[in-house]
Amino acid sequence: MPTPSPLFEHRTQPAVDGTRVVMRAAIPRERDGVTYSKQAFFLLPVELSERVKNSVNGAPGPAMVALMDWALAQLEARDQTLVVEEKAR
């Protein structure tokens, strides 16, 4: 079922060959003369980076943005909060 989002149209389907994200959208820098996006720098654990590279069909950077957008849309639609804690070693 599609989830409302200001950025992308989302839908899910059964996975094929380990692909988790099929990225068919771009993230424009400007839209109608208005700045639409900006760069963000953050630490990305090596293991997560590899998981993204190995599970995305398309550009990994925009796919990560799409994953963030999708996850936030899911939380908003369900009126839920994601609580993240450090994993015990």
C-alpha cells in the first residue's frame, strides 16, 4: 500500500535477488527556482554502507534518502516513535 510522502511515491513488493530498494527517482537541487535539497554529512557504519550497496538497484545515496523518507512516513502514518539504543556488545 502506498504511503503518503512529500518527496516520493512509495510502495512495496516482494523482494527479488536480495534487492530491497529500487531507486527510480532523483533528488533535484532546485525546483522552480527554489532550493529543494541540501547536502548532509553523517557517519555511516561500514556494515550499513555495505548492506545498502548490496541491496539497492540504483544510486545508493538517493536510496538512503528514500529509506529515511519511507521510514518517517511509516512512523507518521502509524503515530509511532522509533526509539534507538546502543546495541549490547
